[in-house]
Amino acid sequence: MRTNFDDGLPIFQQIAEMFEDDILTGVYNEEEEVISTTQFAITFQINPATAVKGIALLVNEGVLYKKIGLGMYVVAKGAKLIVMKKRRERLMTIFTS
């Protein structure tokens, strides 16, 4: 996971991309727990709400899901394919614009 943020995108979007990068590179595998939003906020010295917002993006896309009653976020089955498809579509949009 990279250790700093740039001004190009909102921090919550950069957080989502950081998790996507980690899924694509095998840092996180399917059905594996990811770092908690609290731990993420502490590590990167950001507002916990920003971390939650970044993870919520991935939950809405089906990349992560929350284990009910345990309060942890886990990489969903097929997450790597979802991220690859999303990034492929983004590139196609850039090249066809």
C-alpha cells in the first residue's frame, strides 16, 4: 500500500484505489479481512470518516463486504475480476474520449 496521498483525487477515492491495488497485487485475497477503517485512519493520519467513505465505494461495487456482527470488511469472491473490469473500462473511456 502506498504511503501518501496526492492532490489529484479526493482522499476517499485514493483509499479505494489503494485497496484495489492491493487486491490486484495479491496483498489481499478473496475472503480475507482487510485493515480496519480505524487502523487505516490511524496509520495514515486521516479522518476515520474519510476511510469509511473510501471503503464504502468498494462495498457498493461488490469488491468488499462487511461481515455482519463482526464489523470487519472482507474481500469478496471475484473482487479481482471486478477491479480489473472497472479499470479496463476506465482506460477505454480515456482512449475513446
